[in-house]
Amino acid sequence: MNDRIESIRHADGVVELQLSRADKMNALDPAMFDALIDAGSRLCSDAGVRAVVLAGRGKAFCAGLDMQSFERMGQGAGAVLGEGAANADIMARTHGIANAAQQVAMVWRQVPVPVIAAVHGVAFGGGLQVALGADVRLVAPDTRLSVMEIKWGLVPDMGGIVLMRELARDDVVRELTFSGRIFSGEEAVALGFATRLAADPLAEALKMAHEIAQKSPDAIRAGKRLLNAAMGAGAAELLLAESLEQKALIGSANQTEAVRANVERRAPRFSDVKPAG
């Protein structure tokens, strides 16, 4: 990570990520792209993390691509995302099925634990797409959001189409994509883009994250795997996946501890997940 994101690790395994370019409303520049991908990638292999909160410092969650990047856009994608070879060609699938820009949003689906976005101020364009990559979005009522790419003669290209189609009706996604109009946090909940309103999104997101951290980390991660799979799996495939996850959980150390703690009416003492392999 670089100076674009501050990572705060709480004692119970909650990780708080703060976009820290407050003077620019946390707008996306090459360094912010790199920092977001790096932060998400690190969390993917962190056996001790229980939940993640993604928030923005200052007046906004994220105002989208910064003005300097728009001005450099005529020079090609490398001038926007950074001049590394991996970023120079947006057609290159540098992160599995995604390019570097798409990974900024899609990486939060790959993080194996719940990611909660605390959204305030504005979430425009790429900033909205970053928030859509989270599992849950808590939004202040007066937040302003927009699928703003059309304003700049562009289309959503950071995973936005994939993520929006999961959340809202097709005609709603089309209207917002074609118009680029700004809508409120209250409308975002009504349309399906936000989970619920919160007067203080960060405080509510941290409260939710700490509550999740008290649950079995094995079951939480299994639940996220199943929910991710549900987006593209057929019924037979998903039913089998449920059975496989449940078979692995039943009788495991953390599942046994969950039962014992409930019977004994005490707080559970869960172990971190075992490293893969």
C-alpha cells in the first residue's frame, strides 16, 4: 500500500481501510488504483481478518476518476492507470477475468470475508463502482451518487455493469447509465444500490463488522463463497456447493465451539481460519 489508503487493524480481526486523499475527495489516480488493488490482494491471503470496512476520509467516499486522469486520457489507458506494462492495455486480463481498473472494484468480492462500504458525501463514477464491489453498502441519506461516466463520453468499465445488474432492475441500470443523473442515498436504497441508510455510515459499518467478527470465521467465509457462486451457478451446482460447504463445517473446531458457546451462554472463542494448502 501507499499513502492513498490507511489500514487500521482492530483487535478482533476487523480491518478498517480509509481512502486518504481527502483534499481531492479521494478521487482515483494511479496511486489510488494501485493502493486499492494492493489492499484487497493482501486481505485475500490474511487468515486472521474477520470483516473489512471500506470508507473515505474527509467530505466524500470517492469522487471517481480525478481530473488530471481525464486530461491524460488521450494518451491511453496507461496514462490513467499508471505506466506499468500490466496497466497499459485495458484489453489485457491482468487479474483473472478482469483488467486493472476492473480489479479495483472486483477485488472486494474476492476478499474472503464480508466487506462493508461506509458511503458518505459523494460516490461518483468509479467511486460508485468501488462501493458496489462491497458486500454491503451503508449510505448517508444525503449522499450523492451517480453512474457518471456518460458525462465524460464513457461507459462504466470498472465492473459496474456486472455489479449493477445484481442489484437493480435492468431498466433502472439503463436509465442511470444513459443519463448519468445524480441520485440520493435514500433513492439508492429504494433502487437497490445501497443496503440501508445510516446517519453515520462509518460508525454503523464498524458496528456491523465487529458483530460479524464474533461469528465463526469458517462459516462466514463459507457463506461468502456460496453467495459469490450464486451469481453465476445453476440450481444443481449451487445445491451441491451448499452441501460441500456444510459438510466441511459440521463437526469442525469452530462449529463445535459455536454450539458449545450457545449452550454455555458465553461468548465464543473462535480460532482463525487455517491457511490454504
